[in-house]
Amino acid sequence: MGSASAPEDCSDAHQLAIRYVIQLGTVALPKTANPEHMKANAQVDFEIADEDMKTLIELEAKDYGDVSFFPVYSGK
């Protein structure tokens, strides 16, 4: 299995996760009351490469209980 990596302008995993959800065509709703985190969460003006998106989507599905339907976990 390949490894997905963030572009150089992506500073943290939170931004990568938000961008992934957006590229899936769904809505990202990150929760924070911290103004610094809000600013960082909005800085997702990069794209995850098609090959990396494919790797993320093809991750083995895990049973996460009630949230297993969510595309980030199920790859669907």
C-alpha cells in the first residue's frame, strides 16, 4: 500500500483531514472555539494528489461503531 502525504503547504493533519473530506465532495465541519485553530482550519487551499486520494479511499474499512458510515473511515 502506498502512503499519502500532505503537500508542503499543509502544516498539520487537521488540514489534511479537512481537505480530504472536501475533495470527497462532502462538507467538513471542524469544531473549535480557538481562533488560531479556526484560522488554520480555513487554510486548505491545496489539493491532495489523485494518487494520494486513491490511497486514502482504498484504506481497509474498520468497524468504528456508530460512525462507520462516515466516508473518512469507510472509504465509500
